[in-house]
Amino acid sequence: MVLGVGLMSVLLLILPPVTYATTPSFSIDYRQNCFLKDGEAFRYISGSIHYSRIPRVYWKDRLLKMYMAGLNAIQTYVPWNFHEPVPGQYDFSGDRDLEHFLQLCQDIGLLVIMRPGPYICAEWDMGGLPSWLLKKKDIVLRSSDPDYLAAVDKWMGQLLPIINRHLYQNGGPIITVQVENEYGSYFACDYNYMRHLSQLFRSHLGEEVVLFTTDGAGVGYLKCGSLQGIYATVDFGPGSNVTAAFEAQRHAEPRGPLVNSEFYTGWLDHWGEKHVVIPTAAVVKSLNEILEMGANVNLYMFIGGTNFGYWNGANSPYGPQPTSYDYDAPLTEAGDLTEKYFAIREVIKMYKELPGGLLPPSTPKFAYGQVQMKKLKTVLESLDILSFSGPVKTLYPPTFTEMNQAFGFMLYQTVLPVNCLKPTPLSSPLNGVHDRAYISIDGIAAGILERNKALTINITGKAGSRVDVLVENMGRINYGKEINDFKGLVFNLTLGADVLGNWTVYSLSIDEAVREGLLSASSGFISTSTSFTTSSPPALSPPTFYAGSFIIPNGIPDLPQDTYIQFPNWRKGQVWINGFNVGRYWPSRGPQVTLFVPAHLLSTSVQNNITVLELEASPCSSGSCTVEFTDTPVINGTVKSTGHFKSSSTDKTFWSRTILE
Ligand SMILES: *[C@@H]1O[C@H](CO)[C@@H](O)[C@H](O)[C@H]1NC(C)=O
Ligand SMILES: *[C@@H]1O[C@H](CO)[C@@H](O)[C@H](O)[C@H]1NC(C)=O
Ligand SMILES: *[C@@H]1O[C@H](CO)[C@@H](O)[C@H](O)[C@H]1NC(C)=O
Ligand SMILES: *[C@@H]1O[C@H](CO)[C@@H](O)[C@H](O)[C@H]1NC(C)=O
Ligand SMILES: *[C@@H]1O[C@H](CO)[C@@H](O)[C@H](O)[C@H]1NC(C)=O
Ligand SMILES: *[C@@H]1O[C@H](CO)[C@@H](O)[C@H](O)[C@H]1NC(C)=O
């Protein structure tokens, strides 16, 4: 097209003053087998940090520590269920402020490898998928099921424009974007689904962006995980044969940069299994081999952080992960520098200049000491404040999803249809308690049913006695074909040979009630029993709320500081501090004993309020009734397994076992 001279000069005036050479660009160089950043060969040394597992106030501190280790990039997941709690309601505020996180990365000088899902695994509830997808009971997740795709398209229509604004070529820090996550490990192997995602990502992000997939370093995984037009990368941990692992990548990508998208610095834990430690020596040895080959690497995790609230996932056979996601990573759950951190930094230093400046120190921890707790009310005594909408009556039990509840606890009530004068089995014959049920008869604790572990208890009672079944959702399966993980009583309970029916079901809004102070305000304190007669562990009690408060001392500089809360002689439950759901405690199962409490939750001007929901039995009737704040974390306590539980057996678990042995 020929333009008149006059129009040409007008155009020149209004065009932004950028020349071709300074336009940021990021691409793959298939001739030189590397990435190209602004036209130059580039290799990343990255680390994983999940903003959803770290309080916003600490994002900058953790990123700075990653930068000071010599990393030039970070990798993060976007958990869909963290941002779209109910269909069509999006939350990108506070701890969910993704754009603020990306801006901090850029300010500090870290590039970003983005993993927007829609599925992320990540040891996160349901692998990041929102549980409301299960409203369609037979939905095939991670496939071209039309209802699944419609929800994905809508969500990505919100998320991908945000990511687009922060792409490297648009002036932001994001260099590459992952499509799905280890799809080759999923049974569906639906190429139409991957093609749909590829087109969806391209339509929002453009043709230029480097899209990639990540799969296990085996040709079998890459078969269903990789797709033409999306760059295939692999993941593997220390102790693997690095040459063989990258040969698997070469099978899918004969040319281009070598990339390990998840090099495991540590490993995940499960309740009831020993805390996993991956030796530093093994990590640095393999890291060195990877860097020596000129490969790109992302260290998963560089900092694991915390599964606050109810966000932990689970593996199958059902084994939920604890509150801490420390991961034995180079930065601890609380952001502390470890010997692994310094050892990794020394390896990186052999390949790349480390940044100058001061390394931010580990944040100080403070032992606030013991806090006296007082019994409030049982859950059953609090139904008026926990169930805003009142109960629903149904013949057979509904799931959490059918009751529009995503997380936490639901109460199922019925009556004994017959006299049970002799011990009578109350059972979940189809293993339908998802995941743990606290049962009482006429308000007296009668036992616990647990998924895969305890399918029957014996009860006694008269016909017409009230049966209360409080069901805890302990976190949805995040990996494998069982991610359609319905919660609640997903199959009928039986009493003897008969199916129990005629239920009254309460959806419980415990978090809202705690946040609004309803529990403490409405109940008043009941004095605890002071009989010290028994030293044996107390028998089961019905799930009960406890409260306590403490004041942070004056005259000690720099308070509040981070701390850890522990529960001496308590069994299992949930804890809130000043209304924030800190997570699940379960010292009677282990291995986690202390829960990380970041300083920003604490107040120095007013009293701090602790609310505890103890599900099994508190120590309060046998003398001491305290929780304790300590300055030392314990996530490797002794574990008490219940016996007939087989540990999860994912491929990844297998290698971590092998390296430990
Ligand atoms: C690692 O794998 C390569 C390529 O498959 C093989 O040649 C080599 O022998 C392996 N090394 C070890 C120590 O097994
Ligand atoms: C229930 O009671 C029966 C008969 O007393 C006994 O055989 C059985 O082991 C008990 N079951 C449990 C789970 O306690
Ligand atoms: C409960 O049992 C009834 C009667 O046998 C059956 O119709 C119903 O589908 C069962 N419900 C569940 C969730 O198992
Ligand atoms: C439910 O209650 C009705 C009316 O009392 C009764 O006829 C029926 O047998 C009960 N069903 C079950 C499964 O308990
Ligand atoms: C703790 O509860 C008390 C009494 O309800 C209230 O005055 C105080 O503000 C609460 N503390 C915090 C930090 O919210
Ligand atoms: C737990 O970790 C601490 C600190 O690393 C260590 O001293 C202790 O021996 C470990 N305990 C167990 C039971 O492994």
C-alpha cells in the first residue's frame, strides 16, 4: 500500500517511540537448542513458589530470597478454585492478587513461568479444579466433556487476559505459559481436549507466546501429554539418570532447549506417613548435572509454604496431605534459609554470577508460650449459629456439592429406627464416608468412621435416639483418575442389615461464624471440669469448640513475630486465629506437630483470639487445657498409622522412596 507523504508523517508522530530492536521478545531457537530472549541465547534457572500458599505480606521477602539464590525466574500455578469459589464470582484481591504478585516478580528482576492449568495437581484440593464442577455428577474432568469445556472457557476468559497483559513481549515478566499439567499421566488421553486448550490459549495470548507442556520423563507419559505446536518438557528428580531423562524429552522434541520443569528439591508429606527428607547432596549432584548439560531447570519447590484453611489435596488410595507444604525445600515453609539453600546457591554460582547485595535474613520467630483455652459449646449445641439456612430433610444423604458446600464440615442427623440394646454395627459398606465422620448417639460420642480405614463401629441406643454424623472433608484427591472426589456421605450408612434414611442435613458455615465472632459472643465461657482423676487419654467427646486469647507483651521490640502453634494432648481439629483459618492439626496421627502462624495475623493493640474445633477429645477434662506458641517448627513428629492403610503409590512417590532407601 502507498501512503501519501502527509499521512505518513502523521503516522510517524503518533506511533510509540519504540524501534524494532528494543521490542521485548521471547522464543525458541531450534537451531541452537535454546531459548532466545531479545534475540540472545537464554537459559533459565527457576524456582517454584505458589502465591496461594504464602501470605501476600511475605511475597516480596520470599521472591527476594529466590533472586539472591541466583535464580533468574520463578514458576507458579494458578489454582482455579482459589479464584472462582462459586461459578461466575471471581476473586483476585488480597492473597489472591495475581497481578500484584507478577508486578513484584518484575520489580525484583525475576521472569515468570506461568502454569494456569486449568488442572494443576500441586497437592492442592482437587488439583485446583473447583468442586462445583461436580454438580454434573458424571462430568469427565480434564477432557472435552462439553460442560467441563464451557466452564474452562469462561474461567480462561477471565484469567488469560490478565496473563496476556504481563507477557514478556507485552512488557511483563511472563516468558512461557504451560498448558494443562502432566496430562500424559491422566487416563483420558483426549487429544481434542489438549487441542481445544491450545486454541483457547492462542486466541487470548497470541501466536508469539511460547506455550509448553510438562510430563514425566518417559516416552509413555509424553505420548498423551504432548501436542504439536506446544513445546514438550519433562520433569524428574534427583537420583534420576539425567541423560536418559532428557532423551525422553528429545523423543518428543528432537531440537530446542532441554527443560526440566519440575526438579524435585524435596517431596510431599501425607498424614500418617513419615516426613520425607531428600538429602541436599542428592539434590546438588543432579542439579549440577542438569546445569552442566546447558539445560533449563525449575526447582520444585523452592519454597513450599502452607496449605492454610482447607486447601490441601490428597492422593489415592485416599491419603490427605498435611497443612504444612514445607516440602523439605531450600526455603522452609516460613521462608527460612536452610543449608540446602546455600548448597544450591553454590552450584548456581558455578554457572552464573550471583547478584550483589544483602541476603534477607530468616524472619525471627517468637515463643508466646501457653494459652489457656476454655470450652465453648459442641457443634450440636451451636447449630443455630452455624447453619444460617437451616437444615434440609432428605430420604437418603446428599453430598457436599448437592448442598452447595465446598469445604469444611456438614452434619447429618437421623434417629435409630430400632432398639440397639446389644452392640450393633453402624457401617459404611461402600466406603462412602468422605472423609471422616464423628458419630454421636443422643449427644454422646460413639466412634469415628474413616475412609479406607474404619468402615464400621458398634453402637447401642434405644429406638428414636438421635444419631449425629459430623462429616469432615479432609481435602480432595488431586492426582489420578479419582479426582471426581465427592464429599460427605457419598453412599448410604447401614445399621445392622438396614439402610439408614430420613436424614436432616445441615450445611455448616463455621468459618463465617468464627470470623463474625458469633461463637464466642453468643456462648459465654463455661468453666472446665477440674477433676484430675484420670491420666489415661480421655475417651472420645463430640466435636467441640474451644476459645482462648492472649496479649502480646509490651516492651519487647519488633513484635509481633512469626510463631508456631502446637496442641499438646489434643487430637485432631481445625484452628482459627483472629478469624483466619490457619489449618488442620492432627498431632495424634503426625508427622506434622506445629502449625505456622505468620506474624501479620497477630495484633499488638488488642487481644488475639484463638478458636479451636477439636473433633475427638481435648485434654481439658484431664487437667491441662492449653495450646502453645513455640519458636521451633516440628513437622517430622512420630507417625501413628492406623494399620490397614496402604500408602499412596504414584510414580513420583516411588522414586522418592527409592532415593531414601
Ligand atoms: C544413563 O542413561 C544413558 C542413556 O540412556 C546410558 O547410556 C547410561 O549408561 C545411563 N547411566 C547410568 C549410570 O545408568
Ligand atoms: C462389634 O461387635 C462384635 C460383636 O461383639 C465384634 O465381633 C466386632 O469386632 C465389633 N466390631 C467393632 C468394629 O468393634
Ligand atoms: C441409598 O439406598 C437407597 C435404597 O436402597 C438407594 O435408592 C439410593 O440410591 C442409595 N443412595 C446412595 C447415595 O447410595
Ligand atoms: C422414613 O420415614 C418414613 C415415615 O416415618 C418411614 O415409613 C420410612 O420407612 C423411613 N425410611 C427409612 C429408609 O428409614
Ligand atoms: C478478639 O476478640 C475481642 C472480643 O470479642 C475483640 O475485642 C478483639 O478485637 C479481637 N481481636 C482481634 C485481633 O480481632
Ligand atoms: C526432626 O528434625 C529435627 C531438625 O532437623 C531433627 O533434629 C530431629 O532429629 C528430627 N526428628 C525425627 C524424629 O526425625
